[in-house]
Amino acid sequence: MKCDRRRFLKLTASSAACLSLAQIGVVLTPIKSYAAGLKIDGAKEILTVCPFCSVSCFAIGYVKNGKLVSVEGDPDYPINEGSLCAKGAAMFSMTTSHHRVQKPMYRAPHSDKWEEKSWDWMIDRIARKVKDTRDKQFVAKNKAGNQVNRLESMFLMGTSHASNEECALTHQFARGLGVVHMDHQARVCHSSTVAALGESFGRGAMTNHWIDIKNADSILIMGSNAAEHHPISFKWVLRAKDKGATVMHVDPKFSRTSARSDFHVPLRSGTDIAFLGGMIKYIIDNEKYFKEYVVEYTNASIIVGKDFDFKDGLFSGYDPKTRTYDKSKWALEFGADGVPKRDKTLKDPRCVFQLLKKHYSRYSLDKVSATTGVPEETLLKVYKTYTATGTGTKAGTILYALGWTQHTVGVQNIRTSGIIQLLLGNIGIAGGGINALRGEPNVQGSTDHALLYHILPGYMAMPQDNWDTYEAYNKANTPISKDPQSANWWQHKPKYFASLLKGWFGDNATSKNGFCYELLPKIDKGGDYSYLFMFDRMYRGEMTGGFFMGLNPMNSVPNTNKIRKAMDNLEWVVCAELHNSETTDNWHRPGVDPKDVKTEFFLLPSAHRLEKSGSVTNSGRWLLWHGQAVPPQYEARPFAEMYIPIMNKVRELYAKEGGTFPDPVLKLDWPDKFDPEDLCQRINGRFTRDTKVGNKTYKKGDQVPSFTALGDDGSTSSLNWLYAGSWTEEEGNKCLRRDPKQTPMQAKIGLFPNWSWCWPVNRRILYNRASVDLNGKPFNPDKAVIEWKDGKWIGDVPDGGWPPLATGKGKYPFIMHTHGLGHLFGPGRQDGPFPEHYEPVETPVDSNLFSKQLNSPVYKFATSAMDILAKPADPKYPIVLTTYSLTEHWCGGGETRNVPNLLEAEPQLYVEMSHELAEEKGIKNGEVIIVESIRGQVEAVAMVTIRMRPLKVHGRIIHEIGMPYCFGWTTPGSGDSTNRLTPSVGDPNTTIPEYKASCVNIRKAAKITELATP
């Protein structure tokens, strides 16, 4: 019998159990005494989900007499198995903290104090601000004369801390009002993940799941410190290592991850593509690629059109005036049948494989070494070890986090890893894939539900000004494939789009009126409404007001000095938070007289995860239900119970007073109150009329069984097609499933298909049709994911139920791509179909060893007077700065800095530097120093350590320092945000900022005995 600590303590309360244990010689008296005195004795157990990183560990909240008395890890949950990291273990303290925002608080314009207000007063005033702003500043047509029906001067910054149900409401709320400046934490942490993985494989999500890491034979951790930042995930790395896997850590800093790896490889931040490009060259030159996989399942054999070229660091089609590429120059070559031409011998000079070989032929060991600072022999050690997995019988997995994403080449960093994994045949298999270690509790779900300006829920494009009708939208966004072996799954997009609009506008949306498409706001083609440009417009006085709901941009957005000044230009702002933060209190930050700040602040107390129910989606795409352990403490509310009454009040005002373009507001299918179970069902989707699907007839109001039942005729509604099937008539809420049962085949790799539910259609490993040969037999029978047996697939849910390709009725495995193949050549990105090494925008060198082009020719940047950049190899700023997280603090630290034990463990901002740099600058360990970029400076404590090492780059020594970014001025003595130093530059695909590689200098502070708050 399985017996963990919790069960054992329960057993001791049973006389029968005590008797049986006593009979075998166990002395029970001390244990019974301990159990009787436990504060959880007799408490009710409520299952919840940890509110921090996207491992999303399950926890148990113990409630006695209506009060939370303890929280501990859930030993039954297959991922965390009862363990919690330092932050998860602090949930109880966080929930009961007296530091919390307890009541709605109001700050009048130019006031120097907060005032307590009632919820009704706040909602009425916020609704009035929203309506007045919308009525006065609504934009019906843009400068080009196209109908756009949008509100440009109001923003909504949502949160990954919200449940899926709250995220669905948030998106509907914003689009109903016409808001286009909508974003959340994913923009600045993992937006490059979606663009890169989507381009590579078809979906933007982590390909496998947390437990599957244990199946790897080789693990490359790069751009991540998994042991400290995702501690529970790292247990699965160690399980793999215990079974013989080789673990490699490539990172500028030696950390706990490095200590548990087989070897650590320090490299200069911002040179990952050079490092990985060298590996691609090694794979091709030494024929380490898995040829059957490459030929049959990737686009290696496809012929590229004659217009494609690459020269001097630029791809064909570059326009220096607009700093953009004409991607039509990267088109494929098609035959008369409309199918891309292929050469399966891989010898045609214009086939993708040969172009790939040519592109990376420049990435020689000496150039890679001179660029990255990694010795040639170390490069070879990594290359030889990891590429040994390209056999079909071995598995290699890659783990990364913000060290890859937060660069002006963030998307291409991840794309490079995708090319490597496709060459080695490591996608779709157990122990393979690319694992995006996301840092927010529901960042996967909040991205699925698209709290982002550029997409709609389920990763459908946001309407833009040149798609003036519903028909034009579908024509522009529905791909066509003439290849009978391509599933081309996005051909079904009109069904998902129509169902979404039915979910938003209900009976008002009909096929005759284009499902109310004309009511949606539209962005300009090529327009950017992300963090960087929204704050730039705010700085210029072009934004009136908006919502910061559960995030702290005054600490976490680059060039923070500018961001804080920008916020002073707002007329009004709503903040929802657990604690006061640098954002909520921006009006009285150090050095600012509140009387000079006009902004009207509304601070709404937010409920903690333990105080509300709903679902979240972890990074492995598992949907997890968290129960409400206790009601919201003090006067706090869930986010949904803020949005719903605000919108209802706005609707009431429009119904009573009229106003500018009221239809989108009044025609919403909007709830009167928050019911998370009802919202979860609406996300899944319902039939809007009696409908027959196959041999079964569903009644109006029934749950749709799967996204295959969604229609484009108005017969179904769904707030997110990916989640269709998560709540069905037969099984109810599948998020609640806790059945560990597995078949022997599934148990061998730890699939756990009956625990919770996983999008899409409960598939645990994406692209798993690539794990089998053309006959459906696993390349690695010992770790089979699926297998064609007796005329059906067994194992995981196959990525498409068709028979194997050899039957003549099958489909290629990458079903979300138009042509069904994994993309070695990825023509959809803004900066090229192959990743190319470009230096960070701020760089300590003045040349690129691989081409004449120093920086990405298409990176994005803000242009205000405060957005200044250090020139290449600027002698005033010779040191590379990279930022990172801490185990004890979460992201910007706005929550964890308010938990005493976590703050005590990591109390203040520090700078890690090598002994060599410290000696050069005359700095001693523990001294307070100044770190300065061209944009600003911060004070921090010097940590002189061997964890940071000098690197030989371009023939000379380059120093790199590391700093956490989780401290801020609202925590006395901790220091201020490191992001006062970082630049407002971004990736051209997603505008994710380049936090990880800027240039600074350091010096000793003048006689400061403790860390000052600026």
C-alpha cells in the first residue's frame, strides 16, 4: 500500500490501524501524540494550484473553522509528488499577510494620500472614466480611411495570475470596448516562444510535458537555471540523470543547475545562435542527422524559389528604408499540381537541406569560439554529446527560459534549437522536444486565451484594417494545401472563428451579419501595440487611462526611468493587486512630489489563488482546477468580479445615455455575475441549436464533445476551440480528473492520460506521429509514444487519427503547418527563414565574425528622448549585463518581497562579478557599488564570485555581470529595479525586450554603508 506522511498520520487516528501496526512492533505513542496536536487535525482539505511558475504544482489548503491553517504539497499529483519550492511553501504566509491591499483605495489627482472607498463607489467611477474616455476618443476610421472601430487611448494590461475563465472574460471585456493596446506578462517573458515554436512545428506550446523529461538520454539546458527558477521541474532532470542521461548547462553563470549537471559551459550572453549554429554545422558535416526523419517529416527536401538568397548578413528582399523584408522572396517552388517540389535525395542546390548546409558552413569552431567565448574543445564536447541522440533510438531534450527569449533575436534563438531537434529526430518522441520553462502560473492559459494585442483566443489572427469583412478575414487567414498528404488543420479556422464570435455576441451573431465581425476593433497592418510602444505613446501623452491588472510594469519593463515618467501622463489608471507595488504607488515614488502627478488612481484588492476557484494551464498544457479554500480575505475580489460589474455598469450607462458606437458593448453576451464553472463550459463550447454530429444528436445548450464538432454556420459557440473537449456531457469537468491509471505502454514513459486533461484533445506529446516510421512502428520501441497496432493507434492520442503514411491514407505529422512538415526553413518570421547570429543591440564588440551586419537589421526600438543606446564597443560601457530570477522571488518580486521569510532569504539587490573584474575595479565582496548604463544607474551589493568568469571574445577579455530584477523601492533597503538599466529594444517578431544583454559599467559607491533607495 502506498503510504505517504499525510496518509500515515491519518492512519494513526484509527484504532484498527494502530492495532495492526503495534502488532508488528511499531511504537505508536509518540506519533499519535504528534498527530493529535497537528493544527491540520480535523481540517478540510481543498486542492489548489501553486500561484507561481508554470510547473503549476498541486497543493493542499487545510481549512478549519472557516480559516486557512496550513498549506502543503499534494503527494498524489504526478508532477510535484508532494514537494513545493520555497515560494510554493510560502503560500500560507502570503495569503494571510497583513501587507495585503485590504480595501479598495482611491488616490485623487495631485493628492498625497490614499483614501478608502466602497466597491460600489469605485465601480461607478471607473465605469464613468471608461465610458467618457471611449466616447471622446473612439477611432472609427484610421488614417488610411479604413473602418477600424477601436479605442487607442485606453489600455488593458492583463495577468498570467488570472484563471482561464478570468482570462476569457478579460479578452471579451477589452475587445467589446474596442481596446487594441492589450498585453500581459507573456509579451515580456515568453512571447518569442510562441512565434518560434509555431514557426518550427505548427503550435507555439511546449512540445512535451514535465514528467517526460525523465525519458531523455541527453539534456541540454540553455538560457535557463532550471534548478533554481523551476525547482520542481528539475527533479525530472535528475530522474533522467539517475538513469544515465547526460546533462549539460550552457549559461553565463555557474549555478545550482550547473552544479548538478555533468558539465557547465559559460558563454557570452547574446551569442546563443552562434553556439547552436556551430552545432548545426557539426550535425551536417558529420552526418549526425536522422536521415529517414529529416527526409520524410521535415521540409529539408522542399525546393526554395530562385529569388531566395543570403549575402553579407542580409536575406533577399530587404528594404533598408522600411527596415523590413519582402517575405515573398523566400517562397517555395510549386509543381503544376500546386504541391511544393521536393528532392528526397537532398542533393538539389536549392532544396532546404543544401541551403541550410550552405548557411551554416560559415559557423566554424574558431569563429563560434571567438564569438561566444567558449573554447573549441568545449564546443566539441557539447556537440558530440548532444548529437549522439540523432539515431531514432535515443532522445535528446532542450530546456530553456528567459535566457533565450529576452533578446532582439529571441525568436531565432528558439528557432535554432528547433532546427537541431528536427535534424536529430527529437520532436514528437518521449524524452525529446523543446521544453519552454515558463515562469507564470497560467502563462500558457493566458496566452491560449490571448491577453495579447495581436491574436484572438486559440491563436487566431487579430482583425486588421485591410480585412474589412468577415469573408475577407477568413480568406486571408485560411491556408490552402493541394497536397493530399497534408492535414492542413488550419483549414478549419472559419469554424473556430465563427464559434468564438458566437461565444462573444451570442444570438446577436448570425451568419447573415458575419457573426458581428464588424463590431470588432481592428489593428493597422504591421501596427505594434505591445508594451514598448504602448508606454512610448504614454510617454508622449497619447494615452488617457487604462488597467494594470495583476502586474507591475514600473518594475519589469525596460528603461524603467522612462516608464515611470510615462505613467505620470495618464489621467486615470486602475490597478488590481495583492500588495502595493512600484506601479500602484508610482505617484509618490522617491524624488517625485505627488502634487505634481495628475493621475487618478484606483487600487482594487485582488484575491489570492487560494481564495478563488477556476482552471489554469501549466506549461505542459495540462488543465488543472484549483478550488477555493477560503473566501477572499478582507475586501478582496477575484479579477472576474471586478471586470463583470465594471462592464455591466458601462453597459447600463450606454443603455441609459447612448454614446459613441454602443453596439459592441450592448451586444456582448456578458454574464451578470461570475460563475467559474459556467465560464469553463463556455470556453469548451456549446451547441446553439439541436445538432447532429456523426450518429449522435446534441440538444441546444449541450457541451460540444471536441473541436471537430465546431461549425462555421452558427450552430456552436466556443470561447477557445483548443479547449473544446475539456468539459463534456459524459464526463463533466475533465480538469478535475485524478486517475493515475495507465496502460503498461503509457506507464513506461509516464504519460498519465487520465490525470486532468490536456489540449488538444488530451494529447500529451505533440507531433507524436513523427515518433513512428511510415508503417506506424515506433523508432524507439522501448519508449514508444504511439503505435499502429491491429488497425488502430495505441498509446497517446495520435496527432491526427489517420492511418500511417505507408497505407496511402495517412498524413504528415506536423498537421498545423500548411504543408505538414517540420520547418527547417521557416519563411514566416520577420528576420529570416534561417536563424543568423547578430550581436545584441548593445554589444561590447564592433564587428560580427559571420557577416558584415552587426545587429539584426529589423529589430524594433522606441524613439523617445529617453531611449538612448550605447554605441557598439563603447568604452564607457564595456561590461555585459544579464538579468535573472531567484528561487525565493517571483518575477518582479511584487508579491514575494512582502513575505518576510522569502525576503529574509534574498533581501537586496546584488551584482555577481568575477574576481578578475572586482580586482580590476578595486571592488571588494559586500561593498555597495554603482551599476550604470547610458540610461540610468542603480546601487547594489557586490557579490564577488567564481560563478561569473571572464571570457575571451574577439581575442580580448570581456567581462559579464549578473543581476536579479526582483527588487524595488517599495521594499525599504532592497534597492530598486535593475530594469532602470535595460534598453527599449525588441525582437522584430514579438517585440519582446532585450533584457539579457545590455552594456554597463561599474564603480564603487561613495561611502555608503547600506543599500540606499533611489
